[in-house]
Amino acid sequence: MGRPDRVSGRAPRLGLTRLRRTAISIDPPDGTDTRSRPFTKTVVDDFYMLPEGGKLIGSRVDEIPAEQCDAQPEKMDAAMAAARVEEYTTLSIRRIGHGWAGLRTFAPDRTPLVGADPREPSFFWLAGQGGFGLHIAPAVAAAAAPLLLDGPSPRALAAEGVPAHELTPERLIHAN
């Protein structure tokens, strides 16, 4: 039998949530070289667009609560992303080339979790990277490596103003 803080033989919960985001791929205007297009994002965080493989990728920066699944784009979410592209640009979308949806995991404070769970030390948390996983993976790895190898606290993160203790799962244990 598991302890009360364990769930079905898995690691203890820390209040992580899954949020689905949808993005669409669209053809750029004829003759447009997308390689020179910048990543574009609104200040109010409700739209982004970027070049990708000769196409343009657009998203309305949605965060839809979702159960664990193989996330697939919902037709309505793809249509709303297309509408947002047309709202914020001069592009007219004739056809959505491809839709993509992904689950993004967040801790309650939206800060990644990096470190052993003090309630189950054999479980190492490396989660809650939200929609920034690819961008912050090197920094998260730099924080995780010395912790996994029983080494010193990552100095590089501290130099950037991110104390390692702010990433530890322990910060969320008393919140649950």
C-alpha cells in the first residue's frame, strides 16, 4: 500500500497542470522568403507567428486545460488561430496547411521544477517548463546535472539571478 502522499504508485503530486496549445502552419504570400521573417509576438501575449521551413506558424497563445492525452488540434482552436493571424497581420488565410497541438505542463507558480522530491528521494523532478522547454532546456540541464551528480549548486544560474532553491520541488510541497 502506498503512503497517503503518493498516487497509484507514482511520484507525489505537486499541483502540476496540463494546458493545451494549438498552432497552425500556413503558406506565406507568393514569393515571400520566410527566412527573413522575425519571430513576432504581441505584448498582450495573445498571438505569435514565426517562420518555419518555408511556412509561417501562428498561434493565439491558447492555454486550454486538458487531461493527459496525445494532444490533437481541435478544429475550432485551429480556426481561432487563423482568425488571430488575420486580425494581427495583413495575411489572408485560404487554407491551414497543418495544425499542431501540444500539452504544456506548469507548476502552480509557473516556475520549472528541478530536483529530487524530498518525500520520494528516488524521484527527480524535471518538469513544469511550460511552453519554454526548448528555450530553457540548456539552463534547466545546467541546474539538474550537479543535483543529479551530488555536485555543487549551479553557479551559472546564480550568476543570472536564479538561485537553485527557487527551482526545487520542495517549494510546492506545503502548497498542496
